[in-house]
Amino acid sequence: MALTDTAIRAFKPRSKAYKMADSKGLYLNISPSGGRHWKVKFRLPGGVEKKLSLGAYPDVSLADAREMRDKARQLLARGGDPALQKQRDKARRALEADNTFGAIASEYIEKRKADGHKPYSLSTATKAEWFLTLVKPALGHIPVVDIQPADILAPLRKLERRGNRETARRCLQFISRVLRYAVATARLASNPARDLQGALATPIVKHFAAITNPADLGGLLRSIDGYKGQPATIQALKLAPHVFQRPGEIRQMRWDELDLDAAVWTIPASRMKMRGDKDHVVPLSRQVVILLKEMSVLADNDEGYVFPSLRSKARPLSENTMNAAMRRMGYSGEEMTSHGFRSTASTLLHESGKWSSEAIERALAHKDGNVVRGIYNRSPYWPERVAMAQWWSDYLDQLRQGGKVVPFSASSAAG
């Protein structure tokens, strides 16, 4: 006789476990402690009898137990083994629990840090970890196989509503890279982020603010001279206008990259924004060599960071240190940024008419936009870059000292 909910609730525990049958192999096992558990009995081809646990009553209702029994019988009719399938499903769920987006994203970042070919630089790894913190609350706990485009879009829309369009775009790129990695490592069939192309608002392009008026630049240099702060911050601010490399490359400068006798700084290819196969070598003016020698007096060793963090010498200055210092000097983010020193140098060096565009672009470590020319143009313009570095430092000193600023003109190009 088939069971009913009323009958099930009336069953009392006994000194030994006993069974109450429903139908088609389904039965309820009542333990001495009063627990009620559903089981279904079936036979495999060949006559082997097996049992399948379906769960506890009332968590699994009578109707649910019958539905699960019928599905098991259907699988059996197709030649499957319901008990074996349950084991496989359990193993798959455990694997999926380990393969959450957060776990795979962290694994991906660590892999990229250790990649032999073009590994993540410290700044790139830090940004990737930051992107993960932004999307982890929404995606971190979800197994990658369960992620849908709508799941990805939700945290990105929040960033857009705050006005962070560029951050939203970069987060989408990061998510897509992680999911492509999950596909490549056989933990995901296809990348759901690829369906979101065009879903986000286009970021508003905003160039780094930079001072390009010589007189105003002189005022900034004098403000830096008068700035009261940590020695590493002061020296980094003084150095940045002279070498006009990217802020991250300056912050992460290491003593073992410098040859002050030869007046060169060799930035490893792995730390460059456009990482390639070659290091980027920067000629150093006399003024820069003096600045670095002054900094070396404060260094604990000749292997660490030239501009260490105040909190830990094992880390470089933080990303916003120089910008924060300029804000305290009274320069807003709309007037000048640490990255703006590159635009300042590029603009004024081109306007001087004294130096070839190729030498200036090479000094800035810009890749040649012309692919064919970039392949065949092997000249490093080194002698010109050495002369330009010294001229630029001398020019900055002139501006800093408040010397008379002579506008660049066509005639000066011949000098």
C-alpha cells in the first residue's frame, strides 16, 4: 500500500531500524532515533541489487521522493546506474565548488606572475588583484560553469552608475581573460563574457593633465624644491621631470638597474608597459646622477628599491604618492599629474626643434605606430638621446631658477 504524509508522520521509532514501503522500490527507513530517510531499491542488468539514498523526510517530501525515484528508473531503463550517477554528480559539485570565479581568478593571476614569457609586472598584477576585489562580491563565490552574462553585467553596471566607465571596461576585460583561462584549463565550455561586447557605455577619453607652458613648469619645479615630505617622495618628484618615464617605472626603480658611473638606467622589459623582448635603457644627465647619489646615502643596500615605501622598504612608493604630493602643493588633478611629466617633456622637446621625433619617441619608450617601420627601424638614436637628456635637464634647471624663457621658434631648430 502506497504511503501518505499522514501515515509517515504517525510512524514511531523502534528499538531497531525498520522500513515502510511505498511503491516501485521506494521505501522510507525509520531509525531508532526517529530519523526518516528515503531510499530506492533497484536491480542492474545481470541482477545486481543496489540502493540509492534520496534524502531525509520532510526535507525531501513524498512527492519529491517519488519524482527522484522515477528519474532513477528512467536512467536505469537507458542502461545507466543511478547510484554511480549520484557519485559522479557529487564529485562534479565538489569540483565546481573549488572552481569558483574567485578561486580561478586568483589562480590565473598567480600563473601570470610566474609566466616565463612576458609575466605580469608588479603594477599589472596589483591592478589585476584590484579588479578582482571589485567584482569578487558579485562573482567570487559562483562556480564558473554557472556564470551567466547577466551575472557579469550586474557589478559592471554598478561601476558605470558611479561614473567609472573605464574601470567597468577594464573589469570586463579582466573577467573575460579569467574565463578564457577557465576554458583553456577544461573547467568551462565557453566564455559567457564574450556575449557582452558592446554592452557597456564607451568611456570618456581623458588625457593625463600636464603643464606645457615653460614658465608654469618652472613654478612647479620650484614648488617641488620647497616641498616638505618624505625623502623618497621628494627625490622621486625631483627625478620625474628629468627622466620622463612612466610613474610606475620610476616608483619601482631598483638600485641594481642603475649604473651611475656609466650614467644609465636599464628598465627590464618585464616592467615596461609595452613589454617586449628588449630592456629600455635611459641615459641619465649629470643632474639625475647627483639626485640618485643623494638618495643612495639613505639606502640600506644596493639591491632594493630606490624609492621605498615609508611603511616597508620591501615595497616601492604607492601609486598615488607623487600625485598626492602635488595636490598638497596646490596643483589639482586637472592641472598636473605624475604621468603628465611625459606629456610635458614630449611637448617641449618637440617644440624646441632640436631633436628628432624618433629620438623623443624612443626616449618615451613608445612603440612605433607604423608596424613595418617599427620592424626595420633598428637605430636606437643613442648619441642623440644622451645629448637630449643633458639638454633637457639643463633647460629644466634654467626654468626652475626663474631664468628668462625664450619661446621656441623655427630659427631655434637650427641650433
